[in-house]
Amino acid sequence: MNKLDINVRDQFGTHYAIEATLDEVVSSAVKTYERIKYIIVDNEMIRPSFEMFFQSTQSGKIFKIIES
């Protein structure tokens, strides 16, 4: 699996520098952020839920990808 360092922000405005795991599918029509299979925050693997937001089942926080 491909890895990518990204920045996310939770709904409270806290920023996190994390690693995302990308899908193996490579297509010029697919943007990189659309290939994210899951992110890991505080040792929890979180899959995208809606509109590329990631909701933690452990903390209840919602994470959004932000530009670095």
C-alpha cells in the first residue's frame, strides 16, 4: 500500500500531521485524496465516511483533510 503524509483538522480546530494509506488503483482521473483508504489518528484506523470526512468511533471526533 502507498502511504502519504497529510494534515487533518478536527471539528475543534486542532491540527494533526498524520499518515494516510492510499488505494493501489492509479488513474489519472482520480485525485490523490480520493484514493485514501484510511488514516491513522491516535492509533485508530479511520476510514472515510462522508465527503472525505473521517469520523472516529473511539473519540467521536470528525477529521477533515486540509491543505498543508
